[in-house]
Amino acid sequence: MDTCIEVRPLVVDDLPYVARFHRESWLSVHQDKVSEENINQLTLDYFFDTWQQVIKDSDRYNLVAVNKAMPVGYISYIRGEKASRWELIGLYISPEMGNRGCGTQLFSAMLDDIARQDAQKLIVWVMQDNTTAIRFYEKQGMQPSGKARHTKHDFFSFDELQMVLYLSQ
């Protein structure tokens, strides 16, 4: 079984790969929630342009999982308003690399990084109907916090639940 053999910081040369698998993964999970007209706007260029902005954000931490010298997954996270609180913004794996441990490797690398920065709490907002993501985060030790919100995206709106992981000090 192929696994991700390296987790490292995202670099500019990764953007074409990350944009491609981010789009593929996103559509595989969310396509049924978006109109065909809006799906047509979610081009590879749209995702690439988004990532060109993401990599410039100095407050955002981005790691990639690499297999056979190619990025196949990413995780993005930021420090909260309180220094000890962190938020996982996104975790996507290339569809062909799903269920091979890449997400777990990325999550673990993120936890190591934020622990070095005295993190006490990690949150993530997950679409309420994304049972795959919810199960993944539960396996990583996260639990629903009881908080929920309605979010409007560029192309659709959705309900989310917050999951939390308290980190020991």
C-alpha cells in the first residue's frame, strides 16, 4: 500500500498539484450541494488562484504530504486570537490517495507543530453532513463541541458543526 512518506511545508512549486487535488477532492465531497453553473466556475484556475493567495498569508500554516516526490495532501491551520487556541482550516487528500494514512500523517505533523507553540485547544468546523470527515476527526481524538453555524461560501451555503481537541500541557 502506498503511503505518504514525507510531510513538509508547502512551497510555491507545490501549488499546481495542490490546486488539482484540492479541486478533485472538494468536488468529490461537495458536488451535489452546488449548482452545475457554479461547479463550472470552480475551475482549476480558480483553485490555483486561491492557493496563490493562501501561500502569501503569513498567519496561515500549510503542510503537504508527499508521495513519490508529488504532493498528495495538505493541511492548513492558523493560530486563534488567543495564542493557545488553533483552528484547522482545511485538510484534503488526493482522491487516489484516500484511506492510506496521509490525512493522519498530516494531522499528526500539525499537532506536533502547534504543541511546540504551546497549543491548548484545536478546533475545526466540519460540514454537518460530511460524515467521512467527522469520523476522521473523531479518530484523531476530536469531539463535537456542541457549537454550530451556518456558513455562506462563494457558491453555496451549508451548516457546520465545531469539533474540538483539548491538548495536554
